[in-house]
Amino acid sequence: MQWSLTLGANYCYLCARGMAHVNVDVVTSGGIPWGVKRELANIVRDCYRRFGTKIPYKVEVFIVDREASVKNLLKEEKFRRGLGDSTDDWLICTHDAWRGYPRIIVCYERLAALTRLARIGAVRHETAHSALHCSLEFSIFRVPDECRHAAMIKSIDMAVLEQVLYYVSAAVKDCEATKLLVDSGFIDCQFAFGLETLSISEQDKLNWKSATGNRKARFIYESALLRPTLFAHPLLSLPRSNRIPLEMQVYLGRRIEEIVEHLGDTERNKLLQVANIIAGGLKEDTHRNIDFALAQSMNLA
């Protein structure tokens, strides 16, 4: 499936009264054309002008020329911080906040393969993350006691639950980012981004067949599918209007159906029901949202 020491909020965010200034630093590695650097910086600044209430005081846009270089970079940084190596979260763009301010990492090789509108959508999506999830507190989550208790009853060990928490937190944050962009009027680019990047592979389907006989493996697999489903939810739930091309909603809805149809009717319906409950229950507090989503996800176990 394609699908990345806390500072206080007062330090991380600037209130956007009038026009708050954001320092956008563009850093490159490899042969990145100057025009690309300028375009990406302009996309990021334009997003912050639209977002309104909260924006980071500084953001770094790090553009790397090759996919292999990005993967090596992320692997080395995770090793230095004692984190596990997980490339399953790597998309065309990703973000982090290890330096106390948000950083958007862009793979130029992957980005250039998209259409122009989807490229803009990819960068805007990570910019939304940088506005909403701009400090390390949005990378560190704990399993709530009620979920620990539910896992104990269902004989789910903590290693499995921690893996599910990772997928659920990524799904919730993606949903929040898409919603911010939709609310800010960035809609067409998110449809384009979703349609060009969300997919299911034959290997994924084989992995599901292997997981069906193992309840814990099935739980992890289905929790991973919450990410594309919740990414798309704010787009699919938009009311019909002249601003929203109906065919784009139809195409994206079909894509999500394609991603989950191999689960079979029972598991597919259960997953979609859990995703809808999560999306309908999201509030302003990301940590509260992830606790809520994890509690709902226990129904997949």
C-alpha cells in the first residue's frame, strides 16, 4: 500500500493575526532545479496564508533528488535517534519535527512522476501536517489504559498494540491534514493526489491471505488500511456542489473500494464502519483523536 523533548505550543506556533511571518528555508541535496525550489517554497507559503489560526514560526523544506538517497537519509536519522527502521511510512513527501520545528522532506524523483496537480497536492498535504503536527508531541503517543485492558481481554500483546497505534496515529493525522486542506479550499489537488497515490498491490493481497488465519496479523493489516480510508474521508463526505466534480468523488470512492474489497464482505464492512465512526468523532485535539481512534480500532481485533 502506498501511502511519513517537546516544545510548548506557544513556541511552535504563531497566531496568525494579520499576516504572521513564517521562515521557509529550502535545503536541497543533489541536482534540484532552481525553479523547483522556488515553486515548492511558494506552495508552502500559500498554504500558510490560507490556514489562518495556527502556523509554525519556521519550516524547512528539504528536497532530495533520489528515492534511494531519501531512504538512506531517513534510515540513518532513525538509527541515530534509536528508532526502528520503517520504510512503510515513506511516501513522495514526509515530515518530521525532530529539530523543534517542522521539516518537510520531498523526494524529487517521486514527485516528478506525478501530474502537476497531484504534485501540488502532495506538497500541500505535508504542509498541512507541518501546521497541525509541528512538534514532537505529535510523534509520541501512548496506549490508553482502556485499550490495554481491551487488548488483555482479546489476548493481544503490547507489541501488536503498539504497531496498531502507529498505523492508527498516522491515519488520524492524515485525516486531519486532508480536512484542513479541504476547509482551506485546496480540494482538487487532494483528489488528484489521492487518485495517483492510493492503491493496493498484489503483494498486499497475498499478505492478507497469509494474515487471515492469524488474528493478530489480521488486526495489524486492517489497521494499516485505515490510513488510505481516513485520508479520503473528508473528500468523499463533501456535499455535492459545482465546486466539487462528482466524477472525482466517484473515482476516489471506487479506489477506496478497490483497496478494501479483497478483505471480503464481513471484514470490509467492519473496517469501513470503524473508519466512519473514527472520522465522525474527530475533534480539535490530535491526542484525544488518536486515543478515540485506537479505542474504536479494537473492534477490528
